[in-house]
Amino acid sequence: MAWYTCGPTTYAPAHMGHARTYVCLDIIRRVLTNSNSNNNNNNNDVLFVLNITDIDDKILQAAKEEEEQQQQQQQEQKSSSSQTNTTTTTTTTTKTTTTPISSTAPIQLARRFERDFWRDWDALHCLRPHVVTRVTEHVESHIVPFVRHLVEQQRMAYETDDGIYFDVRAYNDRMGTMTRYGKLAPPAVAQDIHLDNVNNNNNNTTTTTTNNASSNQSKKDPRDFVLWKKRKPDETIFWSSPWGNGRPGWHIECSAMIQAVQERFPHHRFWVHAGGVDLQFPHHTNEIAQSEAYLQTSDWIPHWVHTGHLHIDGMKMSKSLKNFVTIQEFLQQQQQQQHTEEEEEEQEDDDDTTTNEASTVWHNPADDFRLWCLGLSGSYRGPATFSQSRMAEAGTIRRKIVTFLLDGEAWIVNKHVLRTETSMSSTKKLWNDDEYDLFHTIQQGKCEALKALHNDLDGSTFLSELMGMVESGSSYLRKHQHHHDGPVEVMKHSLEEIRNLLRLVGFTPKTFHAGLPSQESVGAAAAGAVVSSTVQQTAVLDALVDFRSTVRKIALDVLRDSVDDNNQQQQQQVVKGMKSLLQLSDELRDKTLPTIGIQLLDSGSGGGSNSSKNNNNNNNHPDDDDDVVVKDTWKLCPPKPLSSPAKTTTNPTGAAAAATTTTTTMTSSGTSIPIPLEELFKVGQYENVFSKFTEDGIPTHNTDGTELSKRLLKKLLKKRDAHHHKKLLALQQQVDGDYRTDQKKGDEEEEGEGRRGNTK
């Protein structure tokens, strides 16, 4: 089968209304192609054809305005440099504005905007077409012969003073009961009611009122539309024809180019014709009429797909209303928004952080927009409202998907960190209820998601099923957070199915490959070639974690073990050195790695990759009493700015004052230890400041019932993180104090025994 899409008229940048059409049609194309492949139609692949309208009234007008502007600027520069008198300048300027544009200017302008179109197309991750048809490359070879056939053979077109027009009444008479004019048109047009359709003359907004009247008077029927426009005196771009020099009308171009491709691909019948809803009438209506007249058929292309308008601030997004946002502006705004947020983080934290490649996993405006088009904008056939808040919602949902992919892969990688043959005895293969439940949930979700796509692209249901799969997988990870708990096969299967769905609807590899090395890397490694940076990064991270764990374990062991009791100075130096190592180890975990998007998870076993742990409390597996290697692990996370010392403010009040205050409690020994995180914002100076909290104890509302501002909530979260770090330090200090107390008691006991020995 073949699919034809009406592409852009390249006279201006594409806007987000075009982007929605491109992305929605791209998703439908991908689903259709996948369905065709699954049905074993290997000899009937989908041939995708896209046209480029590179000659049109709008292109001519844009080229004229651009060239006049350039001439005006050149003349002003010349006049300024030569300092001529005002009369001469005015006369010269008048001459330049009436100079006809060059014959190459419209084509050059069209090519420039065509390059921009393909840049936008690729940025949105749309599949390139198999065949691209430009109007200017088909005029003499296919468009003129097509018009001539309608005039001479079918006698359904006639000549006037200004061009060749399609004869709607003759079409209805000669086609008889086979077909009638007005398919896809409003009922009044199809019922021979004489309406003055201003769109019939190629939507020519640049034609004067006089020319419109003349054109309408020369037509036999108001519904007749132009097939060939005769050249006007001031036009510099034209082609020869049996009716004189001129250029094709709007509607005839697509019909002739489809016929040209059909002749080259006789085994690929055009089954689908697509475009924006504003092309439905008159453009597609007139396409059907002239093509059915040419082919003498009543069923030219059976399926027509139209995407709805995009609205902004309650109005249709369009160039005429000057309320459009170009695709490039959208992508740049999203990128700038990311940089602005990062700069605000840096200013508040007083630290310099740089954007790194890991952030592209979390920030991907093209994929966010695709997710919005698919599942948050309603049916592709209907209108949709564009706003930054809706894009932010799409970004939040996509990041949930990415987080699960990263966490799932980290869980699998950490389980397979057991690299030696002896460690394989600790891996689990037995499936229990959790594994079977997850597997069936994923399978059911996949089936329902695919069914939704095949139901006229029901993207809302598809996204709902996809997120259900993600939540089920995340729930399994939370329940089996230890890497030695549970077989890996069910998680591998879950990740694979979710990735397949993301790939199917056209998300970029930055999203569906999150957490994975590239396929090229895996293939190169298997062939013994140099491993790419992704695989190298994984190996470096593993080595770094192992190195830190080993250093940390050594430091802890030295602190716990006795040293030379007779050398107090040496003992103090060793303790000081080991504490420095532990501090560096913690800084690597808490400061360095998070800024580059890596979260290090201590095993809780005191560090060291060789520590073991007995787990006899899990009844899921019969061999849980075996020693299980417990290693420190890592996973990717959104890059975080470095934390800075708390700043003081002048006379803060209310919640703002509470956000700048430290809360601690005193132990019986006089040691200051922070209170539990869940109670941090409920007691002390925070008491009666907030009225509602999350399950984790994070405040959401003030005492008056109003929601906390984003800025205040951000400060409180930072305060909570700092408080958590202080709590850990306090606990460590308590451990160190207990260690010193025990060491001192041991020294005193040994000293007492020594004195008693001397007495004896």
C-alpha cells in the first residue's frame, strides 16, 4: 500500500500546529507499518510519499517582500554613505520598490524554508518519507499533461482569459451515477447550490478584489477551480503550456504527483491520504474530483486522515492571527527553560554546576511533545489546546517512565555485579507470586495498549495502560529493592515490553534506551572491538563504586581495630587519617556523584564489596540461608546542584522563618541530634506553621489553608536534605564518641592491671 501526505508550503517557518500534524501522522504511520509487518505482508510494505509545495502565491509574495526589503536596506546604506539629497534618495527608492523580483528568488526562498522544515521534522523524530515530490520538478513532466487530458480527453475543463478551470457541472453530468462532486465538502457545496467559494482560486490572498470579480465572472460555476494560471505581466517565474506561459493551480499539483508516483509503483495502491483538517475542503475535495475525472473511477483513495487544529489561548494557532509558536521557538524555549532552572538552582546554592549529557535523558522536549500529542491532547481528529503547563505535565509523565527504566536496569545490573562463577549460587531463579503477577500484568497491559492504538489511535487509553505497566514494575522494584532478592528475568521482560511500546510510537532512543548501552556498543564488545563510551561509563562506575567501598571498609576496619597502644600520637594520626578517608568517601557519594546524575546506594554492611550477609527472614526461596554477596550499588538520577551553607535572612517570619531555622533535640548526654525527618516540620519552631503534610512529613499547606509557594517548598526540601545530612553526621559523631569511650576504658583497665602487676 501507499500513503500520501500533503506537506508544507515552504514560505515561512513551521509552527506547532504543523508539528502536531507531523507527529500524529508519524505515530499512525508507525503503527500501520508495524501492523502490516506483523501480518506477514512482506511484499506490501507501506510506501510513504510527502509533497513539497515550492511554488505558490504565498511563496511569490514572501519572495517579493523579502527582495524589496533587501533592496531598501541596500539603498539606505548607499544613500547614507554617499550623503545624497532627499529628493534623489526618494526617487531611487521608488524605482527599487517597483523592480520585479528575480526569477530565482522564489525558488531560493522555498529551498531555504524546506531545509528548515526537514530540520524541524528530524528534531521531532518523525520518519523520513520514502518519496518526496516537489511541485516545480513535476510541472512540465506530469502536471501539464494531466491538465491537458482533462481538457482534451475528458472535456471536464475549459479555458478562460486567466487560466484553465475544472468544470464541476460537466464532471457531474459525465460521471453520472458513478460519483458526484463534493466528497469531503460541506453539504451545500455538494448539492449544486451556487456559493461564492473564495478558496477556489488557490486561497489567493494576494489577488486584488478586481481580479477576484473578473475570475468569478469568467467561471461557469462558483465551485469551478483553477487548474492552470496564465502568466501575469509582472511574474518572472513560469512554465510553458498549450495555453501559454503560466504555473499550476493549487489542487492539481497533488493529483498529478500522486499519479506520477503510482505509475512508478504499480503494486502500491494509494490507500491513505492525510493532512490537516483545513485541507479537507476545498483542497482534498477538489483533488478527488479531478483525479476521479482523470481515471474515470469512483474510488480514487479510500481513506482520508485529517488532524485537528491546535489552539492557543482559546484561538486557532495560525500565521494570520499572529499567535503561532514556531517549532524552533518551542524547542529553544524548552531548552532555555531548562538552563534558567539550572541557573536559579546555582544562584540559590551559590555553586557552579554544568549541564552534562545525562540531563538529556530527563529533558527531551521532542519526546515530551510526542507524549502530549499521543495521550494528553485528545483525539488526533479533534482540536487541542497548546500551553506550557500541558507540556510540563507531559514531561513529568515521561520522566516517570525514564526513572523506571533506569531503576530497573540498575536493579538488574547490580544483581549481575556478581561476576564470578562462585557467586552464581546466590542468584535466584524460582518465580513466586510477585513474579507471576508482574509478568501477567505486563502482558495484559501490552495487549490493551496495542488494542488502543489500533482503535483509531486511542492515545489516552494507550498511555493509561503504559503507565499502569510502569507502576507495576516500580512497585515490584520497591518490594524487591535488594539486588539479591528475586529473579531478573521478569524485570528484563517488563523493561523490554515497555521499551517496545515506546519505540513503536516513535519516542527517541534517549527515552526508550534509558539505562541501556547502545546496540552498537554491545555488538562491538561481542566482536572484540573497542567498547564505546556508554559501556565504558558503566565499567568505570562499577570500578569507582568498588574502589570507594574498599577504601571505606579499610578505614572502618582500622578505626575499629586496635593500634599501637604505646604510641598515643600515632593512634591519633591514624584515626584522623581514617576519618579523612571516610569523609572523602561520603563527599563522593553525597556531593560529587549527584551533580553528574549518579546516586550511590550504600549496602549498609559497613562498606566493601566482599562483605556478606545472612538473610533468613525471606521465605520466598528455599536457599535464603546461603551467604549472599551484598554490594554497594548505583543508579542514574537527575543531576543535582551542590548544596551550600545555609544563608541567613533579616527578620524572617512565619513559614519563611521556619525554613531558615535548624531543629535539633538534646540527648541525655547533652549531644545535639536532629529529630526524625517525618517530624521535622511539625515540632519546635515549625510547630503550628503548617496545616497539611505528605506521608513523608513534607508540608503542603500553610495554617490558613493556602498552598505553599514553589519557592518556599523548594527551600524546605533543601532544609530537609541538610537536616538529614546533619542527622547522619550526629549519629557518626555518637558512634565515634562511643568508640573513644570504649577505647579509653580499655586503656584505663590495662593501665590498672599494669599497676597491680608492678605492686605484686
